[in-house]
Amino acid sequence: MDFTETDEASDLRAAVGAIASRFDGGYYAEHARNGEPLHELWSALGGAGFLGVNVAEEYGGGGGGLVELAIVCEEIAAKGNPILLLLVTAAISAEVVGEFGTDEQRKQWLPGMADGSIKVVFAITEPEAGSNTHNLSTHAVRDGDDWVLRGTKYYISGVDEAAALLVVARTGRDDDGRGKLSLFLVPTDAPGLVATPLPVDVMLPEKQFTLHFDEVRVPGENMVGAEGEGLRQVFRGLNPERITGAALCVGIARHALDVASRYANDRKVWNTPIGAHQGVAHPLARAKIETELAALMTQKAAWLHDRGQPAGEASNMAKYAAAEAALAAIDAAMQTHGGNGVASEYGLLPYWGLARLLRIAPVNREMILNYVAQHSLGLPRSY
């Protein structure tokens, strides 16, 4: 068992960190407060080839896997610039299209996703279905060579930045009455598709949307993978989403701890740095321990995924641990700053909002506990 990071991984961290460092924490905080996408950072990462590290080389990517993509997510967040859309474009859409897409679909979409010129976001969540994917109401019916989509999606990130959606829709039912799901690539300018901004009080660069599919017609060749196999195909993207979400949280925690440690060293009360007091130091130290533990599980989950081994347990545990670690780190950092913890000058509050969101999404911690109870401990299913 070797925990030493390879030279290639270290070089990747350094290169990504160097780019992200050009955009300091103030850049993220300003864009988050204004609800403005991080276009400049996204373009810089895409131009350097880091948005497509997990895309096959023949489609312009780096030929790596989730290990490399997790490093990218962690390092940009550690420099104060987490990008939520990496979870849906690179981790879900690129993985699913790369695995199940036709040659034509791969040629059409993967090069743009690899260089950052195209974003494909993921549309699965619905207001009535919640975590019960079998209960999705958005459906598609065949009409000649086309499919016609009807239904509603909820809390879909980055629609205003995307060229297309990877939509999960019901195309039939099995013998038990559960929905048989299929995946479709739907252009965001498709007739009948209405995207309505969904206001949220969390400060984020990325916007959320409610989507209405009113007789949205897509060609048959826009189906990704086999008809009715969408649920299995979706899980090819959900573990990467959880892994990269965990990596983003680890990076957020690292950033918060770096900011807090500098402040605790510099800030003096009665001629003593406040970091010398255990009441300040211990919460930061505890958060550091939790962050390192979450980072190890995140690395394990990515490693398992890249080797085609079962990664569901590790992915869920990583996401759970990392979200908790990020919130603990930011809370400790804000407490270290005292009243300055909520001052705009120090820019900590936007990270708290993102970390709090990532405790809920892409899967909430209660469903992760259900998964671990059932699959890891062998307890009866509770839902």
C-alpha cells in the first residue's frame, strides 16, 4: 500500500494551483455575491487542458480518470475558487457520454467539454420525485424517428451557461410499474424548453433553474446509450459527481483553514497571537484532521472508480465526510475571525453557503446513511 502521490499527480496539482492562484478568493466572493459565472477561470483551465483530464485523448482530453479530475476540483477550491459546474459537466456528462455515447455523440460533445468551450449540464431532479429516481414524471414518447419530452425538472445548475442538457426521462415502465429511464442530449435552445431562474439565498456564481419541457422534440440519435437502460447509465455519472463533490469540499476546507491559520498567526490580542489559545487552535486542528480523513476517502473512491471496481460505498462515504469537514473548517475559520468572519472584506460566507449546499446535494447525508446502513452493515432497508 503506497500513499505517496505520483510525480504526475503532484505536477498536476501544482499546475492547476498556479492557474487558480491568479484568481484570488476575492474573485470568487465577488462573483458569488453577484451571481456571475467564473468564465475567466473556466477558460483558463480549459485552455490549459485541465477541464478534460478525464476525457479520452482521441477527443482532446488528457486520457486520465477521476483521480486526476478530483485533483483539479480540490486544487481550484483550495485556492479559493470552487467551480460547481465541474461536477455536472466533467464528472457526469463527460463520463456518461464517454462511456455510453455513440461515436458521433463523442465527436460532437467531448472535444468542447474537454477544452471548456461547451458545457453540458445534468437534468434529473424533479420537485415530486426527490431521491426516488424511479418516480420521475418527465417522460419521452417516440414519434417517428424523434422523441418528444414532457415534464418538469427542478434545481438544475448552470442552464444559462450550457449548450445542452443531459436529461433523464421515463420511456416506459417495467413489470413492477417502476419507470424505465433513458438519457437524452437536449440543446438548451430547443423549442418548447423553458428555463426559469430559481432564486436561492446562497451566494453562488452558478444559477439554478426550473425547466419545463413542453413537447420538446429531439432526434432519435440524441438518445445516449440504450433505451430503458438510463438508470444503470446514470450511476456511471453519479459516483463521479459524489467524488468530485467531495474533492471540492476538501479544497474548500483547505482554503478556509489556510485563511484562518494566517489570521490566527497575525491577529494579536494583548500582544499574543490568538492562535496560541487552545480555544482558537483546537477547532482548527480538529477540522484539519477531519479534512485529511475526508481527502483519503475521496482518493480511495476515485482510485476504485478508475479501476472499474465497486465504488459506491467509498463515493458516498467520501461525499459525507468531505461535506462535514468543509462545514466544520469554515465554521472554525469564521469563529477564528470573530466579527470579521461575516465581513465582506474577508469573503468567508460564500464558501459556507456552497459547503452547506454540498451537504444536501448531489445526495443528502441522510440518504448516504441509508445506503451505508443497508449496503455496508446489512440492515433492513428503511424506505
